[in-house]
Amino acid sequence: MKTNEGTIDRVVRIVIAVIAAYFAYTNQGALAIVLWVVAAIMAITAVVGFCPLYRIFGVSTCKLKH
């Protein structure tokens, strides 16, 4: 797996994950489950630095060439 996320992209993903987790914690039902999933996906892709959708569409926000 090559890194395909830049630093700003990763920070934005962490911020989105925190916001989604907060709203998931304060809500109930199906919306909370969806928000937990979004938070988890955003957090994992930010930590790993790889987004499978970026790979499919040929997008990279990482400035380093691997």
C-alpha cells in the first residue's frame, strides 16, 4: 500500500472523524450507527495514510512520489 493522502487531507479526515463521533455519541438509532462507521473509516484512513477510493479513481494528495 502506497500512501496517497497528504498531511492536510489526513488532518481534515481526523477532524471529520471527531465531529462524526461526537454526533454519533449524542444521537441514537440508525443515524448514530452511520456516524460511527463514518468516524471509523475516516480515522483509519487518516492513520494509515491510504484511501482505497483514491486508488480506484487515481487521486493522490500526497506530494511524495512512491
